[in-house]
Amino acid sequence: MANEKSTNVAGARPEGATATRARRTLSTPARYVINTILVVAFLVIGDLMVSGGAISRYQGFVLQQVGIYIIMAVSLNIATGYLGQLPLGHAGFMSIGGYSCAIFIIRVSEAIGVTSQDFINGTPVCGLLFVVGVVFGGLCAALSGLVIGIPALRLKGDYLAIITLGFAEIIRVVMLNIDTVVGFELTGGAKGLIGIPPYTSFLNVFAVVAISLFLIHTMMKSRHGRAILAIRDNEIAAEATGVNTTYYKTFAFVVSAFFAGVAGALYAGCIGVMAPARFGFMKSIEILVMVVLGGMGSMLGSVVSATVLTILPEALRAFADYRMIAYAVVLILTMIFRPQGLMGRYDFSLGNVIEHLMNGELPWARKKADKEADANA
Amino acid sequence: MTFLTQVLNGLQLGSIYALVALGYTMVYGIILLLNFAHGDIIMVGAYISWVAMASLGLHPAIAVVLSIGGCALLGVLIDKVAYAPLRNAPRLSILITAIGVSYFLENGAQLVFGADAKVVPAFVDAPNIVVGDAHVSVIAVITIVVTAVSTAVLTFLVQRTKLGRAMRAVSEDMGAARLMGINVNTTISFTFAVGSALAGIGAILYSMAYAQATPTMGIMLGTKAFVAAVLGGIGSIPGAVIGGLLVGFAEVLVSAIGLSVWKDAVVFALLIIVLIVRPTGILGRTMNEKV
């Protein structure tokens, strides 16, 4: 694959020399290869830094949270930025994913005799348990997304917001009160679910992040994604052109819930304790803030703002008293001066950047190149 | 006996929700904004009362005036600083700004007053009235009467005065109202002042009933009142009152049959059922979307 890329580049060169304005392009496989290499390099370097001690335990913990909130923000972005709805109950799906994954892993590891130490050492059984648990958490959340989405998506705008908020609060109260169901210990009630094995690490959290981003990205580039974007831009027009709006709205909502559940599953392992109070209304708002601040409909925006907004409060611990006020002021000012979010709808594509560089189209030379292209045409 | 007490409790709680819901409804009716900061304005009102009475030792009547005035002023200030620059921005941006304002007020209060609860002194010193063998709380009666009077005054204001007509015109069509010579910004500020003054009254009634102020007290109160406003049909004054009373009664009823841990869930379940059956709330108007 790597060879193909180099031949492609090399093959483009003489052509470029003879026919002056033939645009050099990167083939899709080459783009995948470049991105895969970079992601793997990132994971390996990060993992080495964690195991080598260059990243402290605390920093590693914060980084895992960054990964979790990236998935949360990007998954909410499906429903907000791409579908154009405003659900305010994303934390509810997170808690369902977290509880179901944590309970699943606790029960199964008890049954087959796997200890927390095994999870730290990372035996193959634990790896399998992690994958199954995270997918199980996601599926549980997706199922609840389906149950909630069908009635909720009949409503529009603010009513949809408030009904999803209602569902999330109901989920929270239910989690609070089903600590024992017919003698079977379930969520631990208000004191929380404890004894969750530490099944997350830098490596597996960010591997899940990469897979989630890839899946969401490819989904949005497919015909399903285009249908979802069409609904956002104009629901009536989309319906008139043959998009099954009910189906695609529910579909986007369920996918959004699935990834929130995946993030919740990671969250449970990262924090080690699940308590319903952590998944209140304010958590949903926190995630919505990440999406809107980054720019609705921009995956890069969600990733950047989730990263910044997770690290910022930690970095400002020294100013503990003022940090939340500063956070609020930043939020208000950003909205006043940049209402479309930091990135707007801009999305980053490494492949496109490389293509521009290959063609000598530097950002500052763009205008000149455009003029030449116009003149040639 | 218990039945009468429960009915009174329901009416009292429902009245507080109704007052707060009225504030939500007015602001939503005019600029289509879910004012997340509304619950926090109540919190500020309760703190003003506490400062006036416990720290400065002022007479409760002065504390009441200060709280209501302070809340009204705060409402106008929030509108001018945070919402007015965003009149033409996407609605979600204003919503996020409202959330920012809410964070700001909560954390500001925590910074100034500390995270622990402050005990608000009693406004009135009144024993319970004994009717037959039932004890009727005077505070409950005051709450119900004040709410009824406030609602009546508000209805008069909106339906019969010139400013009220301007408010209804702006809420119908902002552009057309401007062309008719209505000063839109003044009207919106006035709406915020009235809505926030109602929040101030709500704050006093709430402090009378529960006698404490905490930085986060506005969140749940605000959320429930908001649910009440949506339940009744957001934008409608009688709707807000009906919604408030419904939420109050539902909570009291659920607590009375010994399921108080589920009361929040019941309130939200009620909301969901109503919205599924009547998507714009009990008294809400349906708006047809034009293509």
C-alpha cells in the first residue's frame, strides 16, 4: 500500500512537468494508509510515554477523559450538527452505556474468576471482555435511544430538547432507585456502583476513539450521511426528494446514542465508580457546550473543544475559585463574537492538505493559484 | 385532615412553580429563548433576601422590595449584556449564552457566599391556623394568594395595557412590530424585567417555605418550572399556571403515597405523556411551518 502511494506521487511528477496544470491527487487508499500510520504512531507513542512514565498517572487519567469526552462530543454532534436537532439528554445514554458495561464486566469477571489485577496486566481474556463490554454498553444505549427517539423525534426544536431532557432525568431517577431488583444487586443506588475493574488504558481508550471517529466519518460520507445532512438543511425538501425522514432521524439519533453509550462504558472503567448524580442535566449541557463551541457540524471542532474544555478546568486547578467563572465568561464571549462556533462547519482533512502541498498550493498562495487557474480556463 | 393538608401543600408548591413558569413563558413568548438563567435569578433573589435580613438586619418588607427590584434589574442587565448582541444569531447560540449566564451566576454566588446553605430568616412570624382538626400553614395561604394576585396583575398587564399590547405584537412578529413603531428593545427589556420580578416573588415564597439559599437551588426549581411552562403550553399565561399546579400536585401526590424518590421521574413522565398527546402542551398554539 505504501508503495502504491509513492508510485502515485512519482507518477504524477513528469505529467506535471509536461502538462502544466494537471492536478496531482492522492488516491483514497493512500489517504487511508497515511491516516492509519499516523493514528497507529500516535497510539504507540502515547502508550510508550504512559508506560515509560513520561506521562504521569494523573495526566494519563486526564487524557483518558479527553478521549471519552471526544467520543461524547462527536456523538452528540451527529444529532446536533449533522441532523440539526437539539437533544438535551445525552448524559442519559452515557449513564446507560456505563452502567450496563460496568455491571456486565463485574458479573462476568466474577463468574470466570478474572481479577482487577488481570485487567491492569491486560490478559487476552480481559481484552475480549473489554471489547464485548464496550459494545454491549453501546448497544444498550442504542436500544434506549430507539425507545426514546421514536416518540421524541415526532416533536421539533425546543420541544424535542425538553422531552429528551425529561427522558434523561427519568433514566437518572431509575438508576438511583433500581439498586436491587428482586434481590439482584444492580446499580448500587445513590451510593454508586463500586468495584468496577480498571479496564481502560490510554491505548484502548484512544483506539476506541479512533475507531469511533472513523466509523462516524465514513457514515457521514455515505448516502446515509448525505440523507441526514439533507434533513438538517431542509426537512420538507428532503422528504420531497424521497428521503425517508422518520427513518433517518431515528437512525442518526440511535447512532448518536450508541457512541454515547460507548463513551459511558469507557467512563465507567476510567473513573471506577458510577453514581447517578454524575449524569444529571448539567452533564448533558457540558457536552452540548463542547459541540456548539467547536462548531456544530464540524468533527474537528468537537474534538478540539472537547480536548480543550476537558483539560482547561484541570489546568486551572490552581485558580479553583475562579475557574468556573472564567469558563462561563469564555462561553458567553465566544457566543457573542463567534456564534457559529470556533470552527463553524469547517472540517480538517489531512489528505486534502497534502494534496494542496503537492500542488504547491500554500494557504497564502491560494489566491494567486486560483487566478492562474481561471486564466488558464 | 391529611387530605386538606396535602391539597394545600400541592397548591403551595404548584403556586411557586407557576410563578417561575410565568417568567419562562414570558421570555420564551417574546424571543423564543429557553432562559436557562431564570432559575438562577431566583437563587440571586433568595440571597438578596438573606443579605438584607440576616446580614444588614433590615425589615422583611424592605427585603421583599429589594429582592424583587434586584431580580428585575438583574434580568434586564442579563438581557442587555448577554442576549441583546445575539438577537440575529442562530437560536442555539443564544441558548448556549443563557447556559453561560447560568454557570456564571451559580459560580459567582458560590464564590461570594460559599457553597454551604444560608438560612433565610422568617419573613412573617405566624402560627398555623387550626381549622377543625387540620393545621393550615399561613405561609401556604400567603403563597397561594400572592400567586393568584400576581397572575391577575400580569394578565391585566399583558391584555389591557399599551405595553402589554406591544409585548404581544413583538411576540407575534418582531419585524412587523418594529414597522408599526414599537420600540422592540425596550419591550423585550420590559418583558425581562417583569419575568424576573416574578422570579423575585418566587424566590421570596420559596425562601418562606424552605428557609434556605444555596448556589445551586435554582437548577432543579428552574427545570421543574420550565417543565411546568412547557406542560401548560409555553407562551400562554393560564397554561403556565395550570402546568405549575399540575406539577406541584403530581409531586405532592407521589410523595403522599410514599414514593417520594420517584417524584422527579413522575414529573418528567407527565411531561412526556402530555407532549406526545399534545405536542405543544395543554394550552399551546400550534404553529404551521411554511415551506
